[in-house]
Amino acid sequence: MALLNVLQYPDKRLRLKAANVLVVDANIQKIVDDMFETMYAENGVGLAATQANIQQRIVVIDISEDKKSPLCVINPEIIACEGTQYEVEGCISFPGMFDKVERAEKVRLRALDRDGKSYEIDAEGLLSVCIQHEVDHLDGILFMDHLSRLKQDRMAKKIEKERARAME
Ligand code: NI
């Protein structure tokens, strides 16, 4: 396995739209394994392939405390949504940035697992948020896009300032 380089905002490649995986083969499984390793190393609860500059519809998620409940999500489709929730989110591509985002409370997800087998799950709470956040990534949508224009500008400025400081 290998750690992948995670793109940081404002990298424009975070805006690319990922393509469906045609066949879940050894190549794809290697990407999935590397994505899990990278997500765990970054202490994240989810990672989308787009963040690793791979434009394929692959997401990995693990919201468990002990990090032993990996969920492999290939070609995700959110086939039902219900209610709304408003919780704090962060993102590996936005280190140190957190804000509240409005999301559906519950979602029904259809996807392929690491063996290419189709499954459906009902998710709520953090898992539901995580699924929506990561599926957004595959379409080039970032969590900051859900914030007010004022908050987006504030976040972008803060990131710019920190990047400038890091380069001094
Ligand atoms: Ni993210």
C-alpha cells in the first residue's frame, strides 16, 4: 500500500468531476486500499478519489472510533433523502477549517463494494453527512460551497493567509 498525496484547497483539480468505475479490478482495489491508508493516516472519516487527484467515482469512509469499520463506496448513488441536519464539518483538503453545513438527515446509498458487488444502506447522523460530503467531492463540490458567500470569502482568506505564512 502507499500513501496518496491529498490535494489542498484552492487546488483547481478538486473541482474536476469523476467518472464512473467501469470494472472493479485489481487496479481499483489498489486505489481503494491506498485511499483507506491515506484517510487513516490523515485522521479523516472519509476520503474521495478526487482529493487524491484520481478522477474515478471511489470513496472510502470509516466513522468508527476504533477505525475498524471500513466502508468502500464505488459509483455511489444517493437514491433517497429525508429531513435536514445542520452539523459541523471539516475536510482533509481544508486543514483546520470547520463550519456547520446543512445536509439531509437520512440518505439511502446504493454503491459497489471492494468486490464490485452492489449494496444499499440507510445512513443517518455522521455517516449520512459523510456520504453526502464525499459524493459531493466526486462532482467537484466542496463543503465550503454550502456556506454563505460571506463565510466562503472568510474561509478562503483565512486559508490564503495561512498558506502565505507557511511559505515565509
Ligand atoms: Ni472533504
